[in-house]
Amino acid sequence: MNILLAEDDLQLGELIGFMLKKKGGYKVDWVMEGEDAYEYAKASHYDVMILDWMMPNGDGISICRKLRSESYAGAILMLTARDTVEDRINGLDAGADDYLIKPFEIEELLARLRALTRRNYAPILEEQISIQGLHINRNSQTVLHDELEIQLSPREFQLLDLLVQNKGRVLPREVILDRIWGYDADVSTKTIDATIKLLRKKLDRFGKQDLIQSIRGVGYKVEKE
């Protein structure tokens, strides 16, 4: 997961950034001013933006509202010591997807980030979808190519379906692990790589070995047609 952290407290920002990298395995960019948060959000893709309410050169509410008015689609988690109901309403009305009150436990922050990522990577699903000559039926969990069925295991089907759902987007291994096996499952990201290898081998028989692309050091993607 690629995260933008906007927090002007030096000690807290260092701690959050360190823990997100260590416990979550996430890539984190950290800024300390509102204007920088806005510029970074507009210039790069972030799965989640952790936005502190009170910052110099642009408070979190104003930045959030400005980004949403410009159709910014990334998830935004508001971080603040303000804990009244009115404050929460203001934060959510400004366009935040979630609201976490200081002080907080890092495990709760990680859980909220996972929830936001699932929400962000979960488009409304059609029963059937086609891509590059493959016809995926979610109801029967089958994949056809020229009316011939490609025999996939349940995990292989789920993995292919997830990548096709998000075609054109890079899915980090951590996101795939969370969505397919569950974040707390006793498996490593090597399991994902092994499953991809088996899936590619089966697709290769139908000339589709290049459907799934490897993004070095990050994860996998399926290109849009």
C-alpha cells in the first residue's frame, strides 16, 4: 500500500511512519504542511492519505475539501485530537472516509487502513466479465477461452478475478494477501508468487501467459484492453 502521511508533529510523524513501514510493510511519504499534502496528493497515486486536522499552511479539513472538489478519488483518513460529534461530522462532510482520534493504538490505525483499502479495491462486481478473450463467470467460478474451460483451483480463480476487477491498477502483494488469504493468515507473500506462477502456467496453454504482469518489488497487475 502506498500511503501519504500528513502530520506536523515531528515525533508522532516519525513514529507513525516507522510503524507503518515495519508492521504494515507499506510505502510512506511524509509531509508536515497542508500545502505539501495537497501537492503530493495531486502529483502521485496514494491508496490512502492520512491527514492531520491541524497543520501549518493549510488545515486538514480545507485540504480534504479542496481535493474532493477536484474529484480526488483516493481514500482519506482524518487524524485529529478533536473528538466531539460535531467535529467528526465536519471531517466526514469535508470528504474524509474515516476519522481516527488521538491518541490511538497503531493496531487500530493498521486495521482502519486495511478496511479503507478493501473498500477502495472493491468495485461493484458483474456476474460475468471478459478480457483478452477470457470469459470469467463469478457465479459458476469458471474461466472460458473459445468455449474451452481453463481448470483453475479456487485460489487461482480468486486471484485472477481480483486482478481483473482492478485491471489497469497495480495490486501490492500485501493487498492481494489480505483480500485472498486474509491479513492474519499464516502464509507469506511467497505463496502469492507461487500461485501466480501456477496460474500463468495454465494461462500459457491458451496463449495468455502475458496477461498478468509483475511489478518488481510491488506486486501484480492486469492491463486494460
